[in-house]
Amino acid sequence: MSYAVLSVSPSVLGFAGHATHFVLLPVLGGILLLCKSTDRQAVGKLFASGLLFGIGLLMKQPAIFFAFFGTIYLVCSNLHRRVRAKKLLLSGLTFGAGVILPLGITCLLFWKIGVFERFWFWTIDYARQYGGLVPFSQAEQLLAYSTKEVILATWPIWMLTAIGIVSGLWAQRTRITTIFLVGFLFFSALAICPGFYFRLHYFVLLLPAVSLLAGVGIGRLSDLVANRGTLIRFLSILILGAALAWPIITERRFFFELSPTNASRMIYPESPFVESIRIGEYLREHTTRGDTIAVLGSEPQIYFYSNRHSATGYIYTYGLMEAQKYATQMQQEMIHEIERTRPKFLIFVVMPDSWLQRPESKPLIFTWANEYTAQNYAVVGFVNMLAPDRTDYYFGSDTTSLCYAHFRQVTKQIRMTK
């Protein structure tokens, strides 16, 4: 129950579909199998466990820390049972083979279809650049901010987690289990550290360990009042109920009062998620299934709502603005792909949050976009986000309306050309 409440909290963007969210399902399955790999069928379970950890790694690279946790647990549990060195080695190789297999198959498939070089670029070369953009000097500040945001929203459950760690380690009956869970929490924390970004949805990786330790805390509180009066024995249940109710009550406006549209605007006031629905409908009505479109900006939902393919592989443009050595190359590639494909519609998102432009960002793609659209496309629409609750739409060939929309003083605008 703690995990259910934590995982839907807006404080960790639990309602969204980030890649981070998809790490946990296979990883938790891998941990469960690993804990059950002490019987005669240990080899099969070990391999399946490693396979699940490997699938988690395919979802996102930081999942490697969960594989490290599984490896350490496997070694420690075998040493504790005084397993012979030969069997320990076999167990490690079996588990490791499972971890490596999904990645190995993926690499082989990409090599087979001739795109391994691109795969390597995005997962290794660019990832190395991306992971080094935030200096260590800023890490503490970013961690403190995000941790505060995450914990304040659900602090009663985190308090139970702290109680679970202390009391679980103190009591001999729960010490072994608590050590395992603290280790799980430690490696979960390591998984949110690469790059030092500490974005709110990264903290989703902590929630299983936090929830289980909160369960230990409630269990220890129940043990303390087990021999007391009837009313006191229900104290632990009341504490748990209050801890679970607090986040729901404090976020009741998001959960129960706002429409999906207004909830989206509350969480993402600077992003055109709501506006993308109407843009997608317009594009779908004015294109065929064989047509392509291109979005200059980080709004891939427009492709989804329009049900049209992208003319470029760059459906996010944050990387093009980063202070990393591939930024100019990436801008040139996006330009080349669009010019080669000649999409029917070119949508230019003029919004800070869709680019995250920095002082050191190269303006090549902006200069090109203005010149290219002026020479090859005609403006057919503007979407002006004037306020969180007001957006003006201008579609069609009404020149007067389009000119009015163009010259309005707005900082968030989507320009549609055909």
C-alpha cells in the first residue's frame, strides 16, 4: 500500500511514463527470483533473475546498479551458506549470463540491420557527454532541492522508513531482512546519481526499498504494542492509515478535483501537452497516412496525437542545445534529415522549455529554420499560449488572423507551416 501511494504521487511524476518507471518491473521480478534461488531449481531461477535485471538495464543504463546489488547479494548469500567455490562460480556465471544476454541480443540485432554505430553513439558516446554536463559542485544543491520536494509530499511514509531502518537493525529477529533492504535502498540511491541531475522522476527507483522499509517500521511498532490493551494494539494500524492518507489528502486537488487538462497544466505549466491534442487533430485531418511531419522542439506527443511519422530521428531537441561536443553535429543531422525528407508540415515550437537553450548553445538550427520555412513553406497556423488557462488557436488561410497571431507579444508560441 505504501508503494501504491508513493508511486502515484505528483512529487515523483508517478503518473507519467518516463523510461525510469519501466526499469522497476523487471528489476523487482529479478530480485524476487534471486531471493528464491536456493532450491534445486536454482540454476534456472538464477538465469531468469539475471535476464530480468538485464531487461531493466535495456530500459535505462542506471539499472546496472541493481545488477550490482543482485551480484553482491548472490555472493554474500552463497558465502553465508558456505557454498563450495565451484558452485559459487557457477552461480555467478549463470546470473551474469542472464544479465548480459538481453544487451547482447540487442547489439547483435542492431549490427545485423546496420545501425550498430548509431546505437553505440546514443548509448555510449553521447551518454558519456550527457553524464558530464552537470559539475560536481552543483550536485549537492540539486540533490537537496529534489529530495526536499519528494519527501515533503509524502513525509509520513518516509518517517516510517527511517523507523524501519533503525528498529529493524536493532532487533535481532529483523536484522538480516533489514540489512538486505538497506542494501537495496543504497543501490537504488546510487541509480539516481549518474549525471547528478536528480530529476524528480528518478526517485521512483527508491520507492520499492522505501516502501518495504516502511513495512518493517510498522511491523516493529506492532511488536511493541502486541501485549498492550486492545485500543493500543490498533495504534500501529492507525499510524499506517494516517501515513497513507496524508499524501492523498494533501494532493487531493490533483487526484480528485482537477480535470486531466487542468492537472496537466498544473504540473507542466510551461509545456504544450494540452495544446498538442488539438494540433495533432489538425495535422491528422490535413495529412494522409503516408505523409510525414517534423516538429522543431521536444514535443513528441504531437506525432502520437497526429498518428503521423516523424521526418527526423530527433524527436527531442534538448541535446542540440547542450554544451557538449556533438551538439552542432546533431543540429546538422536534424537539418539534413528534414531537407531530405521534405515533410508536409513543419511545426516550430518557440518555447524555452522545449529547447532549454543556454548562453553557449549554437543557434544554427534556429537560423536555418527561419530561412528554410520562409523559402519552402507557408504559415497555416499559430498556437499562442498566453496564460496557464488561456491558449489562442489560429488555423487555416485567414491572412489577417495569422498576421495578428504572428505579431502578438507572446513568449510561448507554436508556428505551423505547410
